[in-house]
Amino acid sequence: MSGDLYSRFAASFEQFADRVLIEEQGGRSWSYSEIERETGRLAAQLVTLGVTPGERVLAQTDKSVEALVLYFAAIRVGAIYLPLNIDYTESELEYFFADAGPVLAVCREPSVALFERIAKGAVAVRTLDQLLASLTEEQAEPVRRDSDDIAAILYTSGTTGKPKGAMLSNDNLVSNGEMLVELWRFTPEDRLIHALPIFHVHGLFVAIHCVMFSGASAIFMPKFESSAAIGHMANASVLMGVPTFYIRLLGDERFTREASASMRLFISGSAPLSADIHRAFEERCTHRVLERYGMTETGMLTSNPYDGERRAGYVGPPLPGVDLRIADFESGTVLEQGEVGIVEVRGRNIFKGYWQMPEKTASEFRSDGFFITGDMGVVDGDGYVQLVGREKDLIISGGLNVYPAEVEALLDERADVAEAAVIGVPHPDFGEAVVAVVQPAGEFDGEAVREAMRIDLAAFKLPKQIITLDELPRNTMGKIQKKLLRETYAGLFEG
């Protein structure tokens, strides 16, 4: 199959024309042919607004079928699609406008004045409703793109510096999507419960592409609600989610073995799933969650197997076609199996670099083409990858390395801990001190927990302090915001 993304969409539109592609929660169903027709009509409207191949279409919209059609339409005319988190602020939006240079910005009705102020007349600003109201029966012809042409730019903030626009090519997205369909056994009979946002790799390029490329259908939920998700399970087969989804399902007494009897697969990603939650989920419903690992810059990199052992606390072996190694972060020396180091990867799915940041791009790749992920990990004797934290999350206390994941795993195993995040904060004697921030599950005694952890942890790994919060701070994809925690408790040991 060609690496041209819209050609891949077109093949599914033709093959599965009469099948349902999207079922709106509480609304209508859309067939593949209906979505294709609306895509062609909206693509014609984009052309009239000056969108040409290689130009950027920026979108900050609520999740809807129409927003998904906008994505398809942008790809159809050869544009570069740039979806934005709906929580981005004015200053962040100003940066994206200036950096990406879009010719069209699509926003929600309440944001029109803001977008027009930022655009200063240089960018066409429209709402989805405005675009749809101007449609005619004319359809734009698909524009052929080369495999290496950029299909999308997704901004990723990292931990320092300006947001970076990861450039994903047509072939990056086609190859990764086709591999996941095969690996996770998607067929036209599948119905995916889609409760993820569609401004992110997980919800758009993983979930939607798996559905599209296989001829399956998606039940479109505006956001995740455990009761609604459980209600859909009798007529669904797959759920893709973040750990928060699974924590909330376990907290709902209606989630039982019987309720999930029709499901064949639960997939988790975007943030680490604790081994404790993994085991509790299996005990509740007999399903073992399939955890995988990917990044904005790479799509999916590893996955626990569909058939075979799905190991709690591991993200599985590398996908076919992905070269993965563990290296020393500073020197790039490849480490032996079982040693902890930085995860580096190479393959068709790896992005083409950061938009307008050639120096940053060069610094993120080794000379032999391996991308330096920034994630610390280790590979066991069976080839399974275990992540132990981000390189920037590594704690160096008294000159000794502490990997947060090791301490978090001990805390997560405890019945009195719902979830934990381990961070390093400045310390006058040790340079950094290990601090645990815990969301308790019932009655909790921090000092008693510290004493119990002494049995399993070397003294330098033991948290100097355990802080409790009613809820750990998370971003929109469910990742715990460790950077925010480090900033909040930076002065903990001052004075």
C-alpha cells in the first residue's frame, strides 16, 4: 500500500462504503460513504479559503464527527493538519500561530474573537459551523502526496523550552496504523469505544486509524464516563484508554465480568499503568489490559502481545519494524541487556523532525538515525521493555541514581495507596531528595509507610518525605504532571 495517507483512507472508504464508521453517542450513525462525501465537500471549502498542499490547517475544536471530517478533508487536499488541545491559553496560541504560519484556523464559537485578534487578518478564522454552512455539492479531488510529505504537526511541550512541532509524514502514519491493525487483530466486526480526545496521537492516529484501516466502527463519546462506557460494552469489542479510564472503571461497581463479557480487548497507553491496577482489573473482569508505549514523535513503539503474556509493569517488545536499544544518555554507548539507560528507536514510524527547529532535531537523533526518546528503560531477557521514568525525572540523591518507577511500584502495591508520584526536589545536603506524593486510598500514615518501605529500598531511595493530596494533578491525557509537583514542592527543604 502507498505511503500516501489519503489514498489509504480512500481504500477504506471504497471497500467499506456501506458499513458504519462512526456512531455518535445518543446521535446518528455515519457510514464510510457518508463520511467520505462530507470530507470531499469540506475539502472543496478548504480550497476556496486558500488551503493548498503543504499549507497548515490549525484546529482547536471540541470533539465531534465534524471535527474528524475536518481532519480527513485537510489530508485530502494535501494540507498539514495541526490539532490543538482545547485547553491551550492565549499566549500558547499566539506561539502556535507565529510558529506554524497556518492559512486557516478553525475554532469554537467562543474563541472567534480571540483567534481573530491573534490572526491579525493574516489567517482565515472560521468555526466548524461556518465552514459547514458554506458547503456546496462540489467535492475537491484528492491531492496525491509523497510518502515523506508531512501530513500533521503535533506540538509537544516536553519539560523545558518552547513547544516543539513534531512533523509526522504520510508514511509515518500509514505504516504505524497498518502495523497496529495487524498486531491487535482489528477486523470489520470490531466496535471501538472511543472516549479519547482527537487532538492527540492516541485518540486520532492510533484509535481512528485502527478503525479506518480495518473497516471497523467507533462509538464516539464526547469524554470518558464510566457508566456510559459500561453501557456500551455489551455492543462493543475494544476500549482504548489512559490509566484514568481503568481506575474509574474499577471504582464503578457496575463494571463486572458480565458487563465486559462482549469485549475482546482493553488497551492502555499515554501514561504508565501501575502493576497494581493491571492486576486488580484482571481480578475484576478476567481481562488482562494490553499496555503499549508510544510518543507524539513516533506513534507506537512497543506493545504487549495480543497472544502471549501481557506483563504488568511492562510495555512489551518492540513492534515489528521498530529497532529499539538501550544506551547511555551522555555517550550514546549501547548498553547490555538488563542495564538501565535511555530508550532509543529507529523505524518507518519515527517523525521527520521538529518544525523550524533543525538544531533541536539534530540534537535528538544519533548519527546512525536512532531517535533519543528521553525515556529511561530496561529490556529483559525475553525482549520486554520496562520504563523506569523520563531522563529528566531521574533523581540523583547524594550522587546516586534513583529511578522513580521503582519507588512508585512499591507504593502502588499498597492497599492504602490509590496512586503515587515520586519526584526529586532540591536538598541542601543531598543535592536532590526523594519525595513521594501520594493519593491515599482510605486511612494513611506516611511515617508508617516509610518504615515499611525500608525493607525493600536502599536508604538513598527511601522518600525523605511523603506528601498526601486528594488527587494528583494530571494533564488532559491523564499523565501525572510531575513538573508541576516539582515546582510546587521545590522549597520543601529550604531553611
